[in-house]
Amino acid sequence: MIYCVNYRIITEYASATEWQLFTEYGENERTLSELEELSNARERVTNSYSRINNILLRILQEQPTLSNTMLEMLERAILQGTASVDAVTASVDEVKRQWNF
């Protein structure tokens, strides 16, 4: 599924940036807020991905009949997940700009 690839890519993007910041500058007063921001960003994306997968699992268990409520939950989770990915991408890009990565 496409959403799976996107979540994985953005999670790895945030992780790689966090690791680069940590290895080049360490954990100190200058880097602490960005390191926390990157860690929180990664967690937000992971939570969105998990929420979508949990809904998909529930949909599989409800087959062959599926309620509109479940489809609406999936749609909402995908929209929220997409917004999360966009926000995290912007956050990681900003950290990379600030530290000239």
C-alpha cells in the first residue's frame, strides 16, 4: 500500500535527521529542542500509521459486511495521517535548514 511506503519514508527521514544532528552536535542545550521535535515527529507518524493499520484489521474482521462508520473512520485516519506526514516533513525540512544539513 502506498500509505505504508510514505509513512516509512518520512519516519526514516526524521530518524536520519535526528541521528545526523545527534552525531554531529551531540545532545546539549543547542540541540535538545530539535532532537525532541524530531523524536516527537517520528512518534506522530508512527501513531498515524498504527491507527490506520488497526482500522484495516478491524475492517478485515468485519468482512464481508462493512459499516459506513468503519469506512468513515478509515477515511478520517488517512486524512489525519496525510496531514501528519505533511507536518512532519515540514518540521524535518526546517531542522535540516537550521543546521545546514
